[in-house]
Amino acid sequence: MWDESQLRKYDMVFDPIPRLSHDDPKVDELISQNKPVVITGSDLVKSALRWNLEYLEEHIGSNKCTVVLSKSHKFKYFDTDKVPHQLLADFKPDSRRVNLKISEFSRRLRDWKKGDERPYLQQMLNNTMGQGIVEDFLQFRWDWINDKQKKHSWGPLTFNLLLVGMEGNVTPCHYDEQQNLFAQIRGFKRCILFPPEQFECFYPHPVHHPYDRQSQVDFDEPDHTRFPRFAEARGQEAVVGPGDVLYIPQFWWHHIECLMHGGYTVSVNFWYKAGPNGQVTYPLKGHQKVAIMRNIEKMLAEALHDPSEVGPLLRALTLGRYTDP
């Protein structure tokens, strides 16, 4: 279980994320408005509620999984594949990815002691995971989730990610470009969300940086001199448990903590591409503005052939014209 003592302390105000039954019409109302909601009773991952480590070891067997190892409790996602080689020289992430058998991951989890690297399994679900896992996966409530996809005109399902984390692991604040239905299977997770309208409060890394879409602000020790607008952030939070499904709208900032006392958590993400925009209405919504900003950054980096020139060009464009003297 979990209790209040496990919640990390932040100097921010949080409102509760609505918690509604799957058959409540307000669920679809909130999703259509790109607002988060905790959905109960959907049975989306009911067939996976037995996915403890023993079950996963039995059915995944010797197949290797992607495991992230971190020197701290933070697991900040990074992607070096899309970054120009010259920008990687000084990039030193605090975590690393390895491929481990599920039994090796379980041993690290079981034998972990203070000072060791923390493990976090983050494996894409596919047909190499073992027949038992595949059969459980096929028994997910695809009729329910497919109805959500159709009703809200989402694009195709891109992938599912299996997440197994130890107590205290934190996924720092970031946003995704896809719609996300986050299903909790075992243990509890604290999920703190912020709308895209608060983009300026979180100072994301540039799009060409390996930490693209990640906030530069350290929630544990925020630098209010460097990031003054962070003090204005106001979020929503919920603790999700087995059977709960959290809708995380595209471009919403989210910060996730594993809460299981002396144990581990198991979750599965369902990521969907955003659907066609259809008729654009004005004024533009927050997530549309973030998409525009990303496209401008990418276009300028490509045109200038040097991502380091993007910032100076934008400053020259706005300084004294769109900013206060």
C-alpha cells in the first residue's frame, strides 16, 4: 500500500484530477476537451492484474527487456538518435539503458541497497514477450479502448509500454506528443499533471536536445532565479491503483512517482497518435500552440544547419519588439 509519507513535498498547489466510473458520460466530455480524468471500472487490463514478478519471469523467460538504471531516484528520458553528433560530446545523462533478462532485473530489484543504481524496466510489449503475456494482452478490453479511439478520432495505436518500477522511482516532468491511456496494474503511482497553457512555467529543453520534451526544472530543488515562472505552476494530481486508467492528454506535462511500500509497481501505457485537427477554431488551444512552437524550432534548426543558432535568432526577432524594454 501507500501513505502520505511517501509523497514527495513540492511547494505547489494541486487540485484533484476527476475520478469517474467508465460509464459516466463526463469521461468522454473531459477527453473531448483534452482534460485528464481517472477512469475506474473499465477492466481494460483485468487480464494483466496477475502480472507480478513471478508471473512475468515465468512467461517472459530468457527474453531480454529494456531496463533503465539511474544513479538517483530520477529517470529523465533522453533520445540521442535524433540529435546532431556534435551536440552529444558534452551530454552525460544520469541514467543508462541495458538489456536484462527479467530474472536479472528481479534480482536487482530484490537485492537493491542504498548507493546502488535504481532499476526501472521499460519494455515495449510485442509478440516476443512469451505466449502467456501475449494471451493476456489479447484479452485486454480492446472493445472499450477502441471505442474511445473511434469516438475521439485518435490516430492509430503506436505502441504499449510495460513499466515495472521500484518504490521511490520518479519520472520527472515532461510532455508527450501523443494521447496516453495509462493503466495501473500493480501498486500505486502519484501522477501530477499541468496543462500545456503553462508551457512557460517548465522551461523545456530545446527540441534538438537529447532531453527534448523534458522540463529543465528540478522539482526537488527548483532554481527560481533561473526559472522564475515555475513559481506560477498549478497542477492536478491523482494516485492511481490497480485497475485505474488515467487519461493523459497530448502535450500535458506530467510527473510520476512510484509509491508501493517496500515493493514495486506495474503499469502499461497505451499511446495513440493524435487525430486530424479538422476545422481549426480560434483562439488556438494550448496544445496547438505547443505544436506550432515545436515546428518553428525544427524548421529553424534545419534552415540554419546549426541548432545553437536558433536561440539567438529568436531573441533577435523578439527583443524589444515583442518583449518589455
